[in-house]
Amino acid sequence: MKPRVRFAPSPTGFLHVGSARTALFNWLYARSTGGTFILRVEDTDQERNRPELTQQLLQELDWLGLDWDEGPIYQSEKLERHREVVQAFLENGHAYLCDSENKEVQGTSLLEGMAVRFRMPQDKTISFTDLVRGEVTFNTDDLEDFVIWRSNGTPMFLLANAVDDADMEISHAIRGEDLLSGVPKVLLLLDAMGAEHPVYAHLPLLVNEQRKKLSKRRDDVAVGDYREKGFLPEAMVNYLALLGWGPPDGVEIRSPAEIVKIFNVGDVNKAAAFFDIQKFEHINSSYLRSLSKEDFMQRVEPWIGEEAPWSRENFDPEKFSMMVDLIQEKLRTLSDTPRFVDFLFLEQPDIDEDSWKKTMKDPQVSDSLLAFIADSFEDCEWETEVLKDLVTKAGEKVDLKLGKAQAPLRVAITGRTVGPPLFETMACCMTREEVLKRISAARKSL
RNA sequence: GCCCCGUUCGUCUAGUGGCCUAGGACGCCAGGUUCUCAACCUGGUAACACGGGUUCGAAUCCCGUACGGGGUACCA
């Protein structure tokens, strides 16, 4: 029997990174076992039953490359089936009608304005084997009769969940630990239907620095936010896979396809994991570096177009293309790109205050240094090595090594102390006139 | 409150009774890279929550304590 797993998100208008991780682990399980990955949209809550919310969800999954084999199946379309099960429970005594005061009402058919509660058996032990946590046990005395049907005529989550899992013959339910306490109720529901139990695997939660479940109010939780910050989908998948699971050989950076080969849900660990943006950035920069130039050019497009800090007519694609060779290895995210090249496409460099203060703190020295440099640049060959030699010589006159001597020039030209290799940039992408103009502008500001 | 789950370097993890004076990665720190660094290279720092058992031997098994988290809705 091939495993059948599902990702069953509630459409909230964005994909939460925790949900994305759950989707990923289901996908990994299906792909690594030859199973079927099913997408089911849990939109039983009327407010969430909106097509555009679902659309966004599908797009994010698509962006991550998590393709599904069946679905999307909409839970809201199964209303009749859910009603049928609840009706049967009413008839066979597994559930009862209940009014707005939570009082039991006699009757064996659904009534408008009445909710339905599942009857909890007394002192019954319920245990199951979780693939991640091992044996987990509950006692029904700690559980209450719970609502399975709302008075507005719609099914509750647990009921819909149980019925759909049974009908879709889900073999493995892989989801977040926050759903662990709901399992005994679902198992009871399944038993009442005479359906089989799926195998459960509860993944550790993703937490923030306060060790609390990632929340959308405090934390950056939308996958789309990371996309907009310039993270690559394969880096996102790679990083998410590392939260709660580790490759047996310790090689952390590897493609989704390679992860599929070595993934095992039994190796998932139990403790909550902190979503560490710094490590994510490290992984992203690694993927960025390994991109072919062609691929990089394509992916960076959104960051150098309309959104860029320069006006479109000043942008020069050829210069940019040359700059890519110099900066690709330095980027942590795609959104870092503009600030490494913006000075080429702006009338004036955008001067960073801290950089200016740091390199121009002795205006006398900086001025004479820049004067020497400007003089020697007036009439020289416009080549990387020549420019570098000239700056080295200018530095010697004020008793500074190249490392220090290039700093004021770098800030005058680019506006920042950090950037692409300076001499190459000037030689390949700037004219003598532009460079001299910026040097003199900087000297005037001293 | 009650129920459930968890606890290895700051962080993510390896470790399934001897190979552990606990390994890797990120971060951090130091040095290197005769152009910067937020890039790259090398090195370093740093952890088995605590207390009892079991065992010749425990990070690994059992019990308890502490701490953390999740659940306990006519949300999902």
C-alpha cells in the first residue's frame, strides 16, 4: 500500500513558515516513499471560504516547488458528507443535540439552530504510536463532550478532519505538535465511523526567540515576506528541512531532490526549533553564489526594475551584467543587490553617513589624498591595475597603505565603505569624467 | 487548574549503553587574504537542565524535580 499524505492548511491569506515546513515534510515523506501528496483546503470556517485566499496559498506552494498529486480538495464542498456522518452519530447515540446553553436536547436528527456534541466515553484509555514521539496516551475522563457540528449548520474542524482523512484514505498524518492533543478526539470519531486510524507524526513547533510558537503578530512568518526579501525558494526549502531534522551525514546544504533521497520521518526530533534568520541568510547566500549568471540575472530582475532606487532611464543593463560578476558572491539576499550597484545608476552616490564619518574623519588628509588621486587620474590609462597603482602611490604620499588609502575614494565614488572591488568597477563601468566629478564633489563636502 | 509534549554549545543539530576527554553547521572571537567586507580561507570559544536509580559502564534506559512549550472555543 502506497502511503497517502495530505497537507491541510486553512486559507488565511498567506502561507505561514510553520505551515510551509509541515507541507514540506509531507511532501518529503510522499516523495521519498513513492506515496501520494494531497492538498486539502480546510475552509470550513465561513470567513476563510474565499477563493483569493486559497489562490495565494497555491502560489506560495508552487513557488517552493512543493507539487501535489491530488487536489486541491475543498473541505467546504464536502458539507453533505459531513452532515451525513453527524446525522448517523445522532442516530446511533455517539452524539447529541445541544442548545445555545450547552444543554442536551432530545432528538435524533439535525435541527436548525442546534449544535451537536460528541459523547465522550468514560474512563477509557486512548493511546497511539506517533512516529516522532512514540507512544502517547490520553484518558477520556480528561476530555469533554466536544462540538462537532455548529448551530449554523457547518462542521467543526475535528469532525471534518476525521471524515476527510477517512474518506481520502490518508495513511499518514504529518502535522504540527499543536494538533497533538486533538488526536484522541479524532480517533474516537474514526472509531465511531468504523474507519481506520492513520499513522500520526507530530512535528516539533517552530518558535521565536521567546520560545513561543511563531505568531503572525510578532514575527515574520509569511513565506511571501521572505520571497520579497530576496530569499530563493530552494534555500527556503533547504532551511526548513533543517528545522527538526538533520541529514545523517551532516551535509546541510543540499537540493530538495537530494533531501528526498535521505529523508526519514522517523529521524525527526521532538524539541521545538528556533527560526534563525542568520542561518537562513547563510544558506541563501550559498545558493545565490552557486547560481549560473544567466539564472541569477533572471531571478534578480524584480529588484533592479521598478522597485530599484534609480530611475529606469539611467539603468544600463550591460554595466549591470558586468557588475554581477563582481558582486554575486557577496550577496546574502537578492534584495542586497541594488545597494551594491546603485551608485552607477544615480546622478550622485547615496552617501552613507557612518561611512563618511569613518573615512573622512581627518578632512585634511582625505582632501590631499583625493587631490593626489584626482591629479593622477586626469591623464592615465583607464585600467584596473593602473588605477590601483595610482591610488597606492597617492597613499604613499600621505603615508597610508592601499587598504586605508582606497577608503575615502570608495566612499566618494560609491557612498559606502563596503562594496564591489573598487578599481575594477571604475575601470569597467565608469568614465574618467564621472570619477573625477565625484572626487571633486566629495572634496567640496569636506 | 487539568491533560499532553519537550529539555545536548547563544542557535540548528549529530549521538539509539562502551568508538564521547560529545562531532558538524550558523553566530561570535582571532588571524589570514599585499583594494573594502556584510565575501572567502584557517583557527578558537562554547553544551549533555538537576537529583536519584538500573548497569562493569549512561548524553543514551527508568523514576522524580525544575524549567519551557502546546492543548483545553459553536477557530483551524
